Amino acid sequence: MTLRGTGRAAAFTPEQTGTFAVKVAKRLTATATARGGLAGGGVSTDLTCAVRRGESRTLASVQVVS
């Protein structure tokens, strides 16, 4: 599966080990494409997500180890 999005993203290089939150903006738009499968074709769908005011914008966390 390939996930592609548009917008701004910032590069981040941690100076130390630890766990870092991956957050999204107030609104996220992406296109998901799955290739292959039983029929050998592919399926694409557009994804849109809006975060409600006051809700967490944390998408995932990344753990950096030495």
C-alpha cells in the first residue's frame, strides 16, 4: 500500500534517543493506493480527516534507540 499526501512537512533529526510524537495538522488529506491483490489490479481512495477542536493530533509515536 502506498500513502501519499500533500502539504507541508518538516524534517526532524533527533539529537538524542527517546520517543517522539508524530502529529498531524488540523486537517489531513491523502490518497491511499493498494496495488496487486487477487485481481492483479489496484484500488485508490481519497482520505480526508479533520481533527475536532480540543482533540489529540497525535498520529503515532516513533522511538529512537542508539
